[in-house]
Amino acid sequence: MSLNETLRKLPKIGDLIERPEIKELVYFYGKNVVLKAAREAVNELREQLILSETSCHSKEKLTEENLIKEALKIIIKKLEEYKSFSLKKVINATGVVLHTNLGRAPLPKEVLENINNIASGYSNLEFDLDEGERGERYSHVKNLLIDLTGAEDAMVVNNNAGAVLLCLSALSKGKEVIVSRGELIEIGGSFRIPDVMLQSGAKLVEVGTTNKTHLYDYERAINENTSLLLKVHTSNYRIIGFTSSVERYELKKLAGKYDLVFMEDLGSGVLVDLRKYGIPYEPTVQDSVKAGVDVVTFSGDKLLGGPQAGIIVGRREIIEKIKKHPLNRALRIDKLTLASLEVILKIYLEGNMEKIPVIKMISKDLETLQKDAEKLAEGLNSILKEKGNAVVLDDLSEVGGGSLPGVQLPTKVVALRVYGLEPEEISKRLRSAKIPVIGRINKNEYLLDVRTMNEEDIFYTIDMVGKIVWEI
Ligand SMILES: *Cc1c(COP(=O)(O)O)cnc(C)c1O
């Protein structure tokens, strides 16, 4: 049979669409989508036939009926792909708690209930219910932030990079800002302090050296054009060895002497002493406020464990000035974020930190991790049978998200071995599973770290591994 003869047997779209199986699909997915899938399926089949022409496929199997069956299979697969969203749930089995590529902080269920309530209807977002007139969107979190941090005033924008840009634009445009050379950070996603500074119209004045900056370095750089001293938390790296930086209270005194604003970009906004959870001390927002920093900015979705947001707390007249800057309108926080942030801050105020997934995952003890890992390994072994095995191993997980560099948390991982599949291949297949599972590979082992997995994740991971095992 020649290629042309075979190609003529390809199903016609008009005939396909009349098939009862397709009519049912049209009922579920709509005619346009099914037609598009049918066209794509026939094209794919045509390409397959042309490509396989040189290989000696049993061509007698290429009946019209078989080609229709093939086309139907492709159409159904395509329709399932259309139906699924591009942005979807994945299982984070990397053990990296604040995984920037996987959406940083997962939110507690209390937050979702509130989002549902606020998003599905109208709200008093900018409406003062007492006065019956226009209100301020920050009012819903302002007092919580004041109570938690001890600051005079507070506001929130889209993210912390935005918060830093806004503060510098509002407070230092055309003026000089002094920063230590040891704090000129770059974090992922091209946020670099010198670039943000340039964008804001403030002039960066670098002082000191990479490893040491002294109070006199700052003082010597001050002139009549200086407006602000900026301290930046080196969130994603540590300088160790022969180092020194200037304490906040000293910078505060210096700022006071020359009538300058003292600002700090804290990066990760920690509101609790993490030593409680066996993690080295991280400066808290309260520390900065207490030390007299005039304006402090931090992220909502790093160690705070809330939604993406840039939180600004500080002295009232400074916050007022920032609020009035036109850039604030461009960076403003949306109602879903506010609905979610209010819940998170209430949880902190009530002291129920274990309700916050980020804190819960960071503080998971080895006993719990061992139990979870055993459960996962057991489930995996029961579906792998003679096709592979799963064993529990000791390992280390990271906090991630540019927070707590160098801090490694002892954890338990499950090494998944499937005979005939390299770790990269296991990884690839699990990434394309219905609920993608993202693990990590270390020393040629595919590892699933249970620190970042909840009960449901463990259950679905076993299910997804079952599907790839079934295919081999
Ligand atoms: C993470 C970080 C930022 C940026 O915060 P986003 O919320 O990601 O925009 C800025 N500064 C520091 C020091 C950070 O660690």
C-alpha cells in the first residue's frame, strides 16, 4: 500500500464529527473545542503516517476503522489538556519550604474561607461602615500590623520589591541614599538594590567594604543632599569571618543627628522568634521597630507565611507621605490579598502559629517526618511490587525563598527507585502526571522530601507513582 493510499484512509473531519462518541464529547466540551481537537488529531495522525512510512509497520493494521480509533484517542487526550488549567496544583516534594518557583507560601484553610467570602460578593474594601463614606483599604490590616509590630502606622502594597521602590521614590527622589557595600544584594527575579535605587530616582551612595562597614563610613558620606540611611537584610547570603556592620541603634542615632530617614528592607518579615522552632535567630520586625527604624519593609509570603504582599510599617508622617505618592496607586494591594493577609495577621495575634503552613513545615519534628516518610514508602512499595522499591533515608531540607541561607533542617526523604527508569526519567514522568510531583535528585537517587508534603500530598503521590509504574 503506498503512502498516498494510506493517507486517503485518514478520517475526514465531517465524518468524525458525526460519530456518536464525538457527539457525546461535543455535549461536554462544546463544538468549537472538539472541532479544533479533531483537526489537530488528524494532522498528528498524518504526520505519524508520513514519518513511519520508511519503517516497516504492519500496514495491514491501518484500516479506516483503526485510524478513527486512533484519532478518537488523540482527541480525548487533547480535550483533557484543554480542560486542565495552565496554573495548577503541584505536589512540592523538594523539601524547600519557600520554593519561589512553586509559589512560595501555601495558605491555611481559614484564609481560603475568607477569600471565598470576600471574592464572591461585595465588601467594605474602601468603605467606612461607621461613617457611610469612603474608607481606606489599609484600614483592614493597619491595626493588626500596629499591634503586632509596635509601629505607629502601616500600609501594604503588591510585594516587597514594590514596597522598597515606593519608599525610595517617595522619600528620596533626587536625593542621596547611603547603603553599606556589604548589603548591596541581588535576589532572584532581578531585584538588585542598585537597580531599584536607580529606578526610584534616588542616588545610591555606597560606603564601607564588602565585609566591613563602620559608623564613620556612613557619617563621612553624609552631605546636604543626603536624605536616607538604608539598611538591607542580606537575606540570601551570609558574610562570615572578618566582618562588621553597624548596629541599628547606632544608625538611628546618626540619622537623628543629621535629620535623615532611617529605612530598613528586612526581606523576610519574621514576627516570631524562630529559635522556638530550632532555627537560628532571625531579626524580627519588632526588633527593627524597637531599635527606632523609621520605616521597615518586608514580604508577606516569605517566612511570614501569608499572601504575596509588601508590608510597610513605620512612623506616621512617613507612611502618610508614602501613601500619597502616585506610584502607590500602581502598586496597590488587591482585595483578595487583603482578605488573606487579615486572616494571617489575626492568627499571629492569637498566637496559633501552627495554623500557618510555612511555620508548621519549618518546625516539623523528626518523629513526624519519619512517620510520614514511612507511610509514603509503604504506599509506594505496595504499588511498586517487583518493579522497584522505596526506602526512607536521612537528608537535609532548606527553607528557600532567599531566606535563612546556610540553615539546613534535618529531614526524612523517600528514595524512589523504579527498575529501568533513570532518576531523571522518573522526575520527568512525575512532572507530567495529572497532579505533577516535583521531587529532587541527589547522588543519582530520586528523592521525595516529606517536610513539604501533607497527608493528601502523600496519598496523591502514591497514586501518581502508581500511574507511571502501570505504564512501564
Ligand atoms: C525577597 C526580598 C525582596 C523582594 O521581596 P518580594 O516580596 O519578593 O518582592 C526585597 N528585599 C529583600 C532583602 C528580600 O529578601
